[in-house]
Amino acid sequence: MIEHNFNLVLDISLLPYKIMHAGKLTCIYEAGNLRYIKYGDAEIIRMIYGALRNENWDTLVPEISDEKIEINETGFYISYTALYTSAAIHYAAQFAVEGKDDSTIHITMKGLAHSDFIKNRIGLCVLHPLKETKGKPVTIQEPGGGLYTSVFPERIVPHQPLKDIQQMKRNPGEGL
């Protein structure tokens, strides 16, 4: 049995959430987002979510529908539709999130624009935990297959520190 501790101190109400397990990983699922993905006490990922950012970099909050959640002791499967709408934007995305007993999580996002609109970003966003990543090495595989090694910045930087990312590898903790 894996013990987990999600001591959250927030000054806002949380949306309804569920604690999920994928093998030795634990995480919180709430409203289409995976949060606090941990291996034991080591936080691996802070959050993974689907995002649509308009021409002003505003992030639209989607309406979640057709949500299906299947949970067992060592894994889970979640599917849902996210509808992103604003004055000019009408975009729908189908998500599938699968946590497997081999301690992996797979996420797919397939979207369809139902209107013409200007956007700055559509896709999955991965937020890394600050304490576990700042100043630490990371290896980036580019879409063409090239590799380069860099480090996560120590402080917020005004430019994009890592580019052309197809895959990212880092050591999230001792023995991982």
C-alpha cells in the first residue's frame, strides 16, 4: 500500500477531486486536470492540463462534459470532452487519460475548431514542481531526433528557456 500526503493549504475552495493511483504514482484529478503527480514523496509533475490561449494569451476555462472515470487499485481511465468558447472561439477537444499499473500515465488530446479564430497556444501544458527542478539538468529531444542538455532556470526568465521539445527527460529524485 502506498501512503500519500496531499496537504494543500489554499485560500480558495477546491473543485471536487479524486485521488488516483497509477502503479506507484499518485495524483489528484479535478475538472480535467492532473495535479501533484508523485512517486512516494517525490513530486514528479505539478500539473498537466489542456489549454487554449487566445490572441491575448488569455487561458479559456473549458466546460467539461461526457466525463467518464474508471478507477481500480493500480490504475485509472478518464475520458471527457472540453468545450472552449468565447466571443470568437468555439473549439472542442476529446481527452483520454490513462494511468497504468506500470507507473505510467498516457494523455491524448484531439481537438476540432468549429470557428475561425486567432490563438497563441492549443495543447497540453505540463507544469513542473519548482523545488524539484530549479537549476537541475534536463535532456531535450527535438522533433527531428536531435538531443541537447540544459538546466531548468533558477528564476523566472523573460524568454522561453527550452525550445523544440518532443520529449523531456530529467531525474525527479533519488533512484527514480
